[in-house]
Amino acid sequence: MGDTKKIAVIVRDRPAEALRVAGGLTLADDTIEVFILDNKLDKNNAEIAMPLELVTELDLKIYSNNPDNGYTTLALEEMAKKLLEYDVVVPY
């Protein structure tokens, strides 16, 4: 079919929706990576926990500038440089 795309999903204002989108994008066999900005995810909130579990089970690479999230920590400057590697950046 077509070339595989490298897609970054930025999780900020609407974390539940962003995580659902990240999981759904895997259906196209593209490379999906998730960037969680600033806030700590409320993993006790079912709307966030369910899509986060899916993203985790799909082994998507997750980065965050907040070490409290428990994922690979990158400073905002490092994230900005890394985002240049992607074909598509989807902000939420």
C-alpha cells in the first residue's frame, strides 16, 4: 500500500480523547508515539485509564515532560527537537 508514516500525538488539553486517537491511529500500521505535556494524567479517571491501558498494551512509546507520569521524561526543548522527526503531529 502506501508508505508508513511516523505520527506524534500530543496530549495536553483533552487527554482522554488524545489517547483514544493514538490508539485508533494504530489501525493504519503507522508508527505512533505519544507526548504527554505538563499535567499529570489522572489514571484513576476511567475516561483516561481505559484508552491509556490500550495505548500501553499496544506498546506505543510514551514521553512526558512531567516525571510524575512515569514515562520516558523529556524536557520541552528535547520534545520540540524530537517532533521534527515526525511526518504528522496531532495536537490535543
